[in-house]
Amino acid sequence: MPKVNKNKKPIGGAEKVRIKKQIMLQNEAKSCSNILSMFSKSKDKGDIISSISTKNDQDILCSSNTELALNVDDDITEIHTTVCTIVESSSMPSNFNYFQKPFTTKLEQFFEFHPQQPEFVPQFKSSKAFYGKNNIQRRWLSYDTTSESLFCSVCLAFSSDKNVFVEGLNVWSHVYQRIHEHEISKCHTLWSVSFLNYSNKKTIDYRLFTDQLHKKKSEVTKNLNIVERVIDLIKLIGKRGLSFRGHLNECSRTIKNHGRGKGKGRGSSLTFISKTTVDMIIDSINVLMKKPIANDVRESGMFSIQLDTTQDISVQDQCSVVVRYVNSKGVQEKLLSVVNIQKSTGKNFADMLANILNENDLDVKKCVGNATDGAANMQGQFNGFSAWLEKLSPNQVHIWCYAHILNLVVIEFTKFPLNAAALFVTLNDIAIFFKESYNRMNTWVDIVDTND
């Protein structure tokens, strides 16, 4: 029984391909005619030798016809073997470099050779370099023992740009960090998609990143569920008019079981409830709310604008822009925008309004009226808001807001305290008079309904 050599090196992927092709050629050769059939059947081996020696008298040197006849079959077998070797070597050269960009026709052999990940590498730990998080193998990473460099087989095959993993990484400082940075880079992700498209019809062994993509997909689904809940919370808080944060719960980590913040670094504290995320969601809701309002205004054909400003708790002047229009449902008044005002001049208000209308794809020339208070910066004949707006929309009409007029009347009236006190006492007595009797209240309701 022959001894088994336990130290024999296992056959690699490229060698298996060569053996497979050699067997295929040998099987095809069996179905072909023998080389001896090329000569006449009436000729024996002596005649064959004579014809060969006649054609090649100066090239063939032999001691006797008998010796040459005995070697004909061996020569034919040697020729057949040589032809098979030549055909096989032409498909994949023996000196083919698997760590350079392959031809398109050689991609299959290229990826059958990769990855090359020896168990022991003196420059780094193989278990840490060739395996990522959750012990997932980095099948795109290969080590060339000749140049002692690390290569990305995916980028090497598909990338048109050069990077350190295409030319070969041989600087070993912070090697694990550099491997991770390349793994999450945009270029590597792009060429990984190209590889998946190439291997779409291959077996599962060719799908290097199936586990990674599955984990990424589940992570995206989880994040979407979290964002949906955050959006619902923001809508509820907005409807109730509540503050998003208070002095007792400023820290986002008070949320329990959110499954984040377990690692080190700022990115591990991802909760989707930071002020940046909340502001982005509010801006998105703002855009979605403005879009149907702008569509209704465009369908109406014309509209009017109401402007007014007030200071908030942070002592910032906030301007409310209300658009008023008529459609099939009747008169509509919608809040279009709230803008922080830096300058309160009439020209600044007119430019601000033009920008808002432009952002919502509304034509300022279709503005037929505006309603403001009686301040000088609004009603000024030359530099007031109404004067500047008239230049943009000549057909618009300015209306002094009746609510502001009433407010001015009340202010002037309350400057005389005795008369004002007498008025409010009389109004209070009238309210009590009707409130104490349901008959009086019913009579009052009937009168009001009749007048309406």
C-alpha cells in the first residue's frame, strides 16, 4: 500500500481548473482519429519510417529503421501530451499575476484564486485582519506572500481608480483601522455592488457580502422604525404646543432599551432624538405642509397676504406670513411661513415676502392685496412695505388690518381709567344678568339668531 504524504500541499483553485481542462481535452482527444490513420493502411511501420526519412533526410538521424519504428508510438503519445500542455497553458499562463488588475475574460479564474488568507502573517494578526465584526470573514481581502502586501480583490478587479488596496498595502501601522476605513468607504461599496452584479448568476460561495448586506438591511429597517416613532412624537408635541426638552430631561440617554450607546465614541450614542435630527424632521414636515397649500393657491388664481410680527421668548422678532385665497370650499386662510426678521424696514419685508413666494413657486404679481398694521414701516408712502410691494405687484391693494384698528381703539379708550372701569363693570353686570336666568339667556340667543 503506498504511503500517503501528509505534508503534500493541497491543490489550489487555479490548479483544479487546469486539471479539469486537461481531462476535458484528453476525453475529446479519444474521439479524434489517431495520427497513424493519416497514413495509408497498406503501409507498414517500415514504409512510414521510409516516407518520414525521405522527407526529412537531413533532419532525422537514427541508428536503424527498427529502432525508429519502436519509438513511433511513444513519439505520438509525447506529441499528444505536449499539445495538451500547450493548450492548457494558453488559457491561464503559469506566470499570471493574481495581484494585478485582471482581464475581463479572466475574472472567473481571478475570483477562484482569491481570497488568499494565510493563517500566519508576521506583520499582523490574521484573525483580526481577515475577520470583521461578529466574526464575519472579509473575503475581499487577500495577502500576497511575494510582495508582502494586502490587496482588495474587488477593487483590484473592478476599480478604475488607484488606492492603497489596489496598489498593495505594505505599511503596517494602524493596519486594522485602515482595513476598516476601506471596508466602509464609498468606492469599496460601489465596486462591491459591481461584484454582486457580476456574481449574480454564480453560486452562493461567490457572494462575498451576503451577510454584510443582510445585516445592513436589518439595521436600516430598525432605524426606519425608530424614525417613524420620532416623527409621531414630534407631531404630537407640535399639536399640544409642548416644548421638546425641559431642564429635567435634557439627556437623551434617559430613554430605556433603545439598544444604542453601548460602545465608545460619539457615534455610539445614536438615538435619533438629538436637536439636529428633530430640526431636520420639522423642516421636512414644513415642506410637506407647504406643498398642498401652494397648490391650492396656484389653482385659485389670485391671493392676498397678511403680515405681522411679534417677539418670542428669546427676544427674536418673528414674522407670520398668512395667505388668503378663495376656492371651491370657500375663503381659506393658511399660515404659509414664520420668518425670523433681522431688519424691520419696508424693503426688507418686501424682499422677504418675494423670497417666500418664490420658494413655494407662487407668482408675486398675482397678489391682489395685503393687510398689515398701521406702522410707518408698513404704510409709509415711499419706503413702506406696501409701497415696495406695489412695485412688484402693481394691482395689489393695501388694507389696514381691522384687528389692529380695534386694538388701537381699546388702547386709547383705556387711557381714561374711570370711564374704562365703568364700561367693564357695566359689561360684567350685563353678563351676570343673562347668566342668572335661562329664560333671559334663551331670549338673548333668539335675538342674536334673528339678527344673524
